[in-house]
Amino acid sequence: MKPYPFQEVGEAFLAERSRAYLADRMGLGKTVQTVLAARRVKPTFTLVVAPASTLANWEREWEKWNGPSGMRAISYSKLVRFPKRALLREIAAARPNLLVLDEAHYTKSPSAQRTRMALGLAAKADRAWLLSGSPTPNGDPRELYTAFRYLWPDLMPAGENGLMTSWDWMNYFCKWRPTTYGPKVYGVKNAAVLRGMLARVMLRRDLGDVGIDLPPLRVTVHYLTDEEGAKKYRELDEETPGPTLRRLLGEIKAAPVGELLSHEMKDRAYDKIVVMYYHKATGRVLRDRFHAADLNVYGFDGYTPQKMRQEQIDAFERRDRAVFLVQQQAGGVGINLQTATEIALVEPDWSPEVNAQAIKRVHRIGQTRPVRARVFALSSTLDGPILEAIAEKVERRQEILGNG
């Protein structure tokens, strides 16, 4: 078992730095590169903080690539929920000299308890490596502030009173305007300065950069023809809050999407499909439709225990014809489902990177067949502004990170 040459480059990048950000695009094996780098630096205790859905994969990869002993993997949610003094005392006593934050964009909010605890531990560790294929999920420079504030404050431009605050950072790097909901970022300033800062701490590559060609990926927006659903949406109260509107829209779309996909499966248009949703009610409607069509349904949501999640993934991988129905927040990162060639996003996220991460569960190294990803939308609804926002964020992300 030998890593790819580009993974050896990533291994060296991490091992040669006490603070580093590996931001390779999805599918290049950031976990493998991290284990290899850990083998090289030989920490006595490694703490990996990661989304719950990825913990089993971390343990598997650590064993598979012979990572050094003394590794513990915990979820961000446990880091916050666990009796804090007890957990922090335990970690402090063990003194992790390597701390890894997987999906490090989870720590992008300066005020979040998760951010303060995870990056606070990283700042105290001898080595801290951040991993994320989506370092700025919304193309918003503010999403990079916390990483620099905790780990690379010396690289930040000076603020009005010395160390740059989050407000200083927004004023320096963001074009923004005030709204009743707070500042709205609509563009990037001083992008060259930000790219220069990132170049000193971050390695970011795409499949094309490392000479790997995957089978073709076709991403389309599938507009539903659903007059009854459109009527239900029009009848909603104009004062309905945005989050509630989005939840109700998901429920409205679930029935026709479930019906369409069930017919396709029954007609053997493809052998497997991954279906992602956000709201539990949407998931229930989809599951009912698939069961009514007598399809084999696997999957999980955010409340599913970790062991059962991996069991569901393994069962789906073994089955010839099946649907994997998964809540996007729980299964949009860190899992491999490349035995499928179809993926459907029933409720697209506002963030293009979150949607891209979800699609990469299927279109990744190991995939041998062309992949089709469909984003389902209902015309003249909230889906329109969501798709417009996604396009704007893609442009901003490219200005910050380049086309990678």
C-alpha cells in the first residue's frame, strides 16, 4: 500500500510545519496525508476533532496507514456538550502535542463555543493542523478570520488598536453593507493581501493539479413540474420567516422528488442513488415514498449513533440496488459512497462548497463511472434566491482562493 506522490507532498507540507492548513479539494485524501505526516513527526498523543460522521473513517485510516499510537478522535459536538472542565482536564493531562481539526471551517464563527474550544486547544498544542476542502464555504473572508486570529496572528495586518479584531478584518477584506439582520458581505477587498497570507500557511490543490482524472461529472438543476406544490407555496403567508419557508419548501418538494426517483429506480435507470435532504420532515416524506415503492433504503440523520452510521454505509455498499437517504448536515462530509453514480440534493445549501462536498461523496477517487448530480428546485420559490446566492459565492470564493 503506497500513497500517491501528491499525497507525499502533502505529508511533507504538514510535517515541516507546526501550524498548517491543508485545504485540498475533496477526494485527494487529506486524512491519509495527515496520518502519514503524523507518522513522520511521531507525536506521543494526537487529538483529532472532527464531525461525528467521520470518526469511524479516521479510526480506520489511522489503523490502515499505521498511524502512531496514542490517537483519540472526538466530535465537535462532544467537545462542546461534554462536561467541559472534565474533558479539558483530561486533554490537558494527556497533553496532545498534535491537534488536528478536520473540516476546520466548522470553527469559522468567532463567537461560537465550538470555535473557542477547538481553536483554543489548537493554539496551545505543539502542532496544530487544520484540514478542510472548504476553508471559505460562502466565499466570505470573515470565515478565515478565526484561523489566523488563533494560529497565525503575526501574519494579520495591524488593526486600529494593534491586533486585528473581527470588525477590523471585515472592514479590511470585505465589501459589505448594513442590513436589519447584520452586515451583508457582497464582495472582497484587498484580495491579493489575503491570498498572500494564505499562501504562507495553506496548501490547496484540485484533482487536475495533481494529474488525476475522474470520470465526468454532470451537475444540473432539475426544475420540478408540480402545479399542486407551486400552489401550496403561493398560499404560504408572506410574513413566513425564511427558515420556516425553507423547511416548508423542502416538504413540498419531497413528494414529487420521491415519486420521480422511485419511478427511475423501478425502471432501472440506475442501480443506486444517494439522496440528501436537510429537514427531518422532508426526510420522512422521502423515506415513505421509497418504502411505498418497495425500494431498499439505507442512510442516517444527525441523531444516528456513529456505529450505526457506518453499518448503514457498509450495507449500502454491499447492496446491488439501493437508495441511501441521508441528512446533508450529517452525511455531506467525510463518508465514501462511490458505488453510486447518482446523487440528488433535494434542499440545496446556501453554500456552494457545502453542496460540492456533498457531491464528492460520490464523485471521488475510486469512482469508475460517470456521475450525475441533480439539484431539485421549484420555480418561483425561495429556490431562486438560493441558486443566485450560490453563484455569487462561487465568484467570491474564486477571488479569495483562485479557481481551485
